[in-house]
Amino acid sequence: MLLREKILNLLKKDSLVYSGLNNLFCFMAKNFNATQSTIKAEFQKLIDNGDIFEVRKGKFITIPSHGYEKGLFLGNARGFGFCQTGNVKGEHDIFIPANKTLNAIDGDRVIIKVSYQGDEGSDGNVVKIYKSVENVVGIVEKIGNTYFLEPDNNHIPFKIRLAKSKLMFEQNDRVVININRTKSDNILGQVVEVLGKSDDVKAMELGIIREHNLYEYFPKKVIDETEKIPHTVKAYQKKGRVDLTKERIFTIDGEDAKDFDDAVSIKKTAKGYLLGVHIADVGEYVKYDTALEEEAFNRGTSVYFPTSVLPMLPEKLSNGICSLNEGVERLTLSCVIEVDKEGKVKNYQIFESVIKSMARLTYTEAYKVILGEKASAKAEKLKKDLLLMNELSKILQQKKKNAGYLDFEIPESQFIFDENGMAIGVEKRERNDAHRLIEDFMVLANEVIAKEFHEKGLPFVYRVHEAPRKEKLRNALDFIKGLGLRVPNIPNVIEPEYYQTLLKLIDGHEYTETVNKVLLRSMQKARYTNQNLGHFGLALENYCHFTSPIRRYPDLTIHRIIKEYLHKKKFSKVRKEELTTFVYEAGEQASATERNADSAERDVDDLWKAYLMKDHIGESFEGIITSVTSYGLFVGLENSVEGLLRIEDLPQDEYLFMEKSLKLKGSKFVFSIGDKIDVIVANANIFTRKVDFSYKK
């Protein structure tokens, strides 16, 4: 059991009596076989994370209990708010009146006391802000002789007074402020960065990045550590490793990729295939208890924007010594897998290695070879390997499909920029067989690694995706029924095969992409945890993320454990306990940073889409209705831009909102998800990142 769980279990006992924290720490240290300093540090972590609350002097309780809850504060422009205590917005939200917020602002982490519970919801009041929003971005306003910040976030219902600053700023500047709270819970802002003018789209992009507490630069102590790392692989580092530098190993990535985590190799055998997945050995350079390690933990993931990448590791590592660049030696962790002609894993080896990539191929180059088209000289040299890989990929895809694997074909957006870094176009990103074969090989390696270390019973970080909840699935089924399709009854135990049946029902229809999105929203979100709960979407009992340690902290975490096992083979009881705490915290942090990165990426994409559509106001487009609400329709265009067509802009009719089937139905007109519709761009607002359409008659 984790130390945190032991502390929480002890505090949950209402009969526990103690006088003074030091006595409590002493009691815990004796009973939990840990030092008092360790106990104090873990106790403080639980307080900082809102898991423990000092309800009165000397009396601590666990949260949730005694009518107290913790969660994310969701602000509202009218002053009131909600505390989101569930994983999904609206799932378990508790209403907080305007005079009970304790001046919490949107994004704060709060502890609340529930004051009322009823059939229609619950009310409460904020008793503690245990983790305040660090940064707020907005536009400087001057009222009299005082400067204020008008927040970009319209869920913050008031202007924030600005303190004096060493930085020069003026009215209409877009700035970043740190939040300072006075003892009376009043809020004061300190300008820490001036981004540009209020209408500068690049300043807006940077503002979104800062609101998500993301930075392109690294602290000095991290850079100092990085400078001590060699630029090339040294002879002493290769000792004990398998030398694969003569093997036919290469990378396949996107055209704009600069950090290469993974390389692949393949050989034909009498019974099938020998697949090699070779992953950058980042753990050799990012050690425990270093500034680099701490920064990687805090960042959790690299974040990808249309104009830039915010890497998890400094460029010297991410694009340099850790990246599997063409023609240079690199340290790797290899997973070499024997696969038979049916796609079954017959054997595998996991070992430290050194490779020299033969070529850096792009997906486009590899796909040309697969199609039999003329490709680059270096791609042609690897034609035999690529065709063999494609052959194995098809076998693995069929095996995954038979197992219940769910492939939601929902394309991503890809922007086109001019030489000045301004967006001039957006389109749906292509996904071809070259993308799929790399995905197939990485999934297989991740499964093999997860299975191996689960069976060994070692602490590990798993990528889990739990089965959908029936209530959310019912909502999706109501929508599908509204399209006139008959759906099978929900089974007692929901298996991936059930979702496969639903996907087959709508395959080939014009509303396929939209229904895919509806079904995807009915599922739970994948996350990282130290418990092996399986992956529903991939139809796998064992799964982890092993293949991207340059850009994902969970991968780096398990690389360390793998390497430690390869060197030691045995773990003491104390070491297992240390690693159990380590992987639990790594999983929690990685899940949180992933959600933050996803949100930032969506917001920046929406900004650039609104910017692009400004030049198309008044133009008409054909779109597809992607969502229906009581106030209008959301319409998606072929270029992936989505906007709102308000109900008052539809042809005049007496519309009823059919919530289950997601239709707006009038006596003359009916609008449903998946319908094609012609619209005119009425407005594109880069400040709100919204696009509005009008109906084309």
C-alpha cells in the first residue's frame, strides 16, 4: 500500500485522537516504518493536493468526507460558479452562489462545503483555494490613474487591479499576470510578461499558451545540466549493449518532425516475421533526482501547436543526442518480437542496444513505395523492408479487428503557413498505410512491454481505457436511432465488439464522421495509472506507452524501471515501495498534463481557424451538421473549420429541439446531424475564437 493511502486510511478513522501534529507524525513513522521527514513531506503533498483539509485548528479530515468535496472551480461571467467534482463537466457539478466563491476564479482548485443536496442538484460554498490559477492573460485598461486587466477568459467576471511592475506596459497591451491573493482574499495582478498588442494574433496565440502555464524556454539549472551531456555516444556507454549498428534500421515520421523516438527493422523468418522496435534510451541521459527529471515531470508531455513545438526536454536532447537521427550512433531500448503469419506473438526480447539509423524516411516517401510509385533513392533502397512491413501491418490490423479494436477515423487539422508565419490555409491531415504500419508496430511493442512487466508484478505506469458507462452510451444510441437505424440492445457487459457493430451500421454513410465523434464522446477518456485496467478502445488486456520517451513522461518512467530490471533483475521490498509511489505520482501528473496540452492545442487551432475565416466573410461553403442544440446548429466545413448557425438565422419556422435524436424540427424544415447544408460565413472573431454562419437560401 502507498504511504499516502496509509495516511489517508488513518485519518479516515473518526476515533483517532492525537495532540499536536508532531505526535501524529511520530505515531505514523513508527506504524508505517518510515522516517518523520518522509511522513511530513507526504502529509504536505496531501494538503497541497486537497486530499487533506484542516477543518478546524488541529483537526484534519480527508476529502471527500463530512460533507466536503474538492474539484475544479468553473467560473461564470455573472459571478456564480460550479465546482466540478467528476471527470466530466456537468457530471457532478455543485453550484456555488456568487457570494460564496471566496473570490475563486475559473480554473482554481477548491475545497467546498456542500450546503444543500436535492434531486435537481447540490449547492455549496468554497472554504479553501488549495491550488490557485498561476497565470491570467488579458488586455490592459486604464481607469483614472489605475491599471486593470480585462481577462481574456470571459468566465472571470471582474477586472483585476494591477500592482506596480518593473515591466513597462500600457493600455491595450496583452499581458500575462501572476495572481496574488491578500489575506482578505482580494486579488491583485503582477505583470510578468508583455505579449504584444491586443489585436495581434501571434500575441493571442502566446496568450493561450501562457494561460495553460506552458513555456518555450527552460530554467537555467535545466540548461546547465543539459550542457554537461555529451553530443555523441561514448565508448563506455556502449558496454553491455547489443550492437545493432549494422542492421537495416530506419525511422518513418512526418515531414516536419525533428525528434525521432522510434526506429523499426524487419526480417522474414520461416514461420513469420522478426520485428524490431528500437526506442530512444532517454533514461540514459535524464537521471533520477535531477533538474532535467523535475522539469520533464512538470511538463509531462511535449505540446504541438501549428507554429511551434514546446518540447518536454531541451532541444539538445529532443532533437540531438536522444533523437534517432540518420547516420549517427544512438542508444536505444530494443523490443524484438517474433510474430507468426497470423499475427500472434511467439517470442520477444527486451534489451539495451546501440543503433545507427540507415535513413530518415517520411510517411509520404514510405507510402509511395507501398503504392509502387517512384520514390526517393533512399526509400527505394528500403523497398523490400517497407513492403514486408506493410504485409505484417495488414496481418496485425486484421488480428486487432478480430479482437474488437476500434478505429475512429476522425481526421486532425493541418495548417498551411506563409513565410511570415501567418496561416493561409487549413485542411484535414492525411492518414495513410505508412502511418498505420508505424502505429501497428508501436501498439504491438507497447502491449508486449506492458504484459511482460505486469506478469513480473513490478510497479509500472499503464495506459488504460476503461469500458464506457451505460448512461453515456444510451445517449449515443438515442442519436443513432434518430437517424433511422436499428441498434442492438446494450449488453450487460459492454465489450469493444459492441462498438464495432455500431461502427459497421454507419460505415459509408455521409454522417459517418459525425457519428464517430458521437460514439467517441460516449467513451471514457484514456489515462495513465499504476493499475493495469486494460485498454477498451484497443481491445487489449495489457497496454502502456513505451515508444515516445522524448515527448511523454510515462514512457520515460517505465524506461527507467525496465533498465533497472535489466541491470538488477531483482527489486527489494523497499525499492518496490519507492517505485510504487513513483509510478502513482507519474501517472497522475501525466494524465493532468496531457489534458492541459490537449486543451491548449484545441484553443490555438480554434484561434487560427477564426483568423483564416476572417478573409472569407460573405463567402458560401457546403458543410455538414455536426451537432444540434436548442439554440442552433454547429456546421463543419471540408477544411475542418466548425461554426455556429443560430436558430434565428434558419428559415422561419416553428422549431422544436428533439434532444434524443438531435434534430431541429419545424413544420416545413428539419435539420439533423449529418445533413449537408449550404452556409455563408457571417463572422469570424479571433478574440472569442468563434466562427458564425448564416443560412444560404
